[in-house]
Amino acid sequence: MRKRVLIMGAAGRDFHNFNVLYSDNPAYEVAAFTATQIPNIEGRRYPAKLAGKLYPKGIPVYAEERLAELIKKHKIDHVVFSYSDISYTELMQKASIALAAGADFVLHGAVRTMIKSKKPVISVCAVRTGCGKSQTSRAVVSILKDLGKKAVAVRHPMPYGNLLKQAVQRFEKYGDFRKNDCTIEEMEEYEPYTERGLVVYAGVDYGEILKQAEREADIIVWDGGNNDTPFYKPDVHIVVADPHRPNHEILYYPGQENARMADIVIINKVNTAKRENIETVKRNITAMNPKAKITEADSVITVERPEAIKGKSVIVVEDGPTLTHGEMAYGAGTIAAQKYGCILVDPREHAVGSIKATFAKFRHLGNVLPAMGYGEKQIRELEQTINAARCDAVIVGTPVDLGKLLKINKPAVRVRYDLGERAVKEIEKSIRDFLKGGRK
């Protein structure tokens, strides 16, 4: 008899694990997915056209809160955990729910779920959300471009809309975001590539995405999400760590798995971190993976019009995932505000709807506003919250240009952050060595 499976996810790793391990596997029957972390992604079905011939009706997606009930209702044998950036304590709490309800709890190793590419792959992952993967990935793609290589990035999935339409997505210009109905969270990752004339792929079917990317690229750069492991087998595995959250590299799943597999570990943001915290991260990485090359990197923050915020009262908008499940209380926007002597205005008293609910859920947040925008309604609530704040200006510390998405009623200044030149040179040397030495 086929083993009955439920896959726990957050609209990304869950679908990938299904595609590579279960879709055409007659030994298993996937009865359901559960969804969490991202608002309003449950209540959908994984489409039959993507699920394969064993699933003519597709597969339903339920809220994770129903896990124990679903295990009993569907007589589940295996609960497969398939999302990222979760503490070991919380992970084992979820395992206990599954075990108590009568199912086995399964964690698939990264290697089992990796697709082998015909082209060389450089992966950029992290030990936590918000370490600086994207700025590192952009640096890698730019280095390869300067070396005369045609490189494209493939981003970890964020399919929050129509899964069939999002099966394979390619972004090269701003109009591609509108065509694909992108959320703020998606644009935060894709827009910095297109601004630099670079191509980025994303979607649901990462086998088909890889085939299309291979047609136009000499080298594939995997741009990871949260602290998840790569979907493609890397020839060079770069992992980013954050000294603003020391010890998190050993306390969160699957970030430690990334650290143990890494060829290169970049300790980012050293220009704004305490030296003792940098050394703590370095000791932890060395203990787990003594063969990894460790590189320290500055995260260079630039403000487009500093005179517009110097000494002013401001509301700071930061990257949403970094503040929420990444558990950071501040980001690049806050650091810029401190540098220019700004007075931070508390956005919580002006928050409305789902933005207010976000503050209630993530109690560590204070004078920062997470750029939540997982749908049109939430985008409008973010706009209302910003516009209701009594301040002189808005500091936009998220990578996306909010001015194109929101009608902000006060001056808005963008903060950008890129990998420092010292680290870029070290990464370039490693890439040159790899190109000379060949694939693993």
C-alpha cells in the first residue's frame, strides 16, 4: 500500500520536495500540504497539471493549525517538514504534534532534493533570513558578468498567487513584475537584479526553470530564500552569516545544515557589528566546518538623499521577512537613521489591519515598520500606515522602490546596501579559482 504523506510548507520548499521526491513515485500518496509563515496561502490546491498523473484532482493546501486533525482525517503515515528558518525548539514542537497524532516526522536531507545542472552552479544561501544573501548573489552575478560569463540568477520560490501561471517566471525588466502580479516581497528580491541589467528566474517547477535558465546562461547562481538549502547541486556553496545574531548559525533549521556544507562562509555586516559577536560566529563556523573558507564582509549602506533625512523625524520601513520570521528588530534603514541623527517615529500607533496584526504577532518590533505586502489589500494597509504617521520623511530600507507601489504623502528616501569591496575581491578570487579548476 502507498504510504500516505502530508507535506508541511510555506509555498516553496514544500512544492519542490513534492516535485522531486513524490510526484511520480507510486510508493507514496501525498494527501495534503499545510501552509504557514506567509498570509493567505492556504485554501488553494496544488494544480493537477503540476502535480502529475498520480494526482488528477491536484492536492489541497490547508492551514498548518489543522495539522493534528489532518493527520487523523487522512490517515497520514509520514509528515514531511519542508520549510525554513525555524528554531530547533519550535521544529521539535511541530514534530511532537505529528508524532502524538500517529505519524512519523520526516526531514529530507538537502542532497536528496538537489537537481543536477548541466551548467556550473554557484549557490548563495544563509544561516538566517536577512543575513545578506541577495546582495551577495548580486555581487556574484556581477563578478561573473565582468569576467565575460553569461550568468543568470535563480531565486528561491515565492509563489503566492496562481501556481499554474507562476510555474516558470523570468524577470528582466520592470514590466515583468506587473505581468506576474508580484508582491512587495517578490519585488524586493527581483528588482535589484533588473536594475543592474541582470536576469532572475523564479516560480514553482524548478526542473523546468533550470532547463530554461541553462539555455541562456554559462553559469547558474542559486539565490536562496530564508536559510533554506539549495534546490540545485552547487559546485561552489557560499553561505552568509550575521554577527548581529551570534549563535543563530547553530540554533536554526536548516541554517546549520548550510553552514556545515559550505565551501565559503561570509560573515556579513562586520562594519556595524561588535567584534566579540564576529568572533563568536567565526568560532561556531570553524567548529562545524573547519574546511570552509571564512571571509569577513562589510555591508555598505548608501542613502540617495541624506540631506532629506538629516536630523529629521522619520518612519523607517524595513524588509518584511527579515523583521518577522528573521526576528531582527532593525535593518539597514535603522542604521542609516542613526547615522544621520534622525528621530524615529513609532509606527505602531498608526498601524491598520494586517499591519497592526503583524505588530501584535511579532512583539520584538518597535520603531520600525516591516514592508509587508503579500497582496493588494496588505499593500494598501501599509500605505495607510505610512501616510498616517506624523513625521518629516520616510526611510525605505527595503530593496524595492516603494514609491512605484505606494502613494506616499511625505518625502521618501531609499537606502541601499551592497557587499563591501574587500569581500567582493575575495569572492572574485574564489570564482576565478573555480573557473580554472573545473566542476566538482
